Amino acid sequence: MGVVLVAGALLGCRTVSWQGGRLRPGAGFALEEKGNGRYRTRDVEIRYEYKIRGQGVEIAGEATFAPHLQRNFSLIRRFHLGLIQGDGEGNVLAMQGLVSTSMRSPERSLKFSKLVALSPQARRLAFHFNGHATEGGGRGFSHDNGGVDTEFWHYPVGP
């Protein structure tokens, strides 16, 4: 688990290539000229729309934190949302950051809009994210604040 957390922390909004990684079966959605939909995970729901523009894809949407995060935590200490490009066989071609935020209420959704360079071989898109939520303690930014913390993430990539 430590390797996943370190990898997630390093992703942020940088472009990262996962050489040899594959999208898990059923992960993401087929890339067409344009589209929209909802991408649901246990912790975050992402409503999105996209359109291919030249050598890229313009993608916009809104990420909403799940009710269990809204009820149990008062602060999203950090959150990074990114996009994974896969070829027709699910091989990961690229991972790009879409948006990052910190120190926000889990009750507030997070909007994003970005033009992302698109690999010519891309046939599927999927979202990935990582975040840290906290509750209680009352000593500000200290990690030893007497409260409860949780890490949450979604990386639909495997070997």
C-alpha cells in the first residue's frame, strides 16, 4: 500500500507514463469524437463531457465527493484528479493531471476544464485520483491533531 500512496503523491498534475500498465477490464470509457457521462467510484463521482480538438481532447466536468466523505470528514486536505489514456487493448499510453486542490470542504464539488494532448493510439479514457480527508483535532495543519484522517484513491491500472 505504501508504494501506491507514494505513486499517488507523486502524480499530482504532472504527466506520467505507466510503461507496461494496463487498464483494468471495464475501466473507463471508449473514446469517440465527443461524449459525456458519469464515472462513479466508492469515493468520488465525476460528471464529464469531452470533445476531440485537433491533437487533443478538451475535457470538462465536476467531481463530487461521496456522501460518506461529506458526513465523516470536515476537510479535504488534498485531492488530485487525472486522466489515463489507453489503447484499444487497454495498454496505458499516458496519464495527465486535470486538477488539484487542497483545504476545501468535502461538501463543495470541484470543477475542471482542460485541453489535454491526446496520443494518436488512444481509444479509451479513464480517471484516476488520490486524496486525503481529515476530521477534528482543532490544531490546524498539524498531522498530529488528534483527529481522524483517511487516504482515498482510484487507480484502475494493473500489471
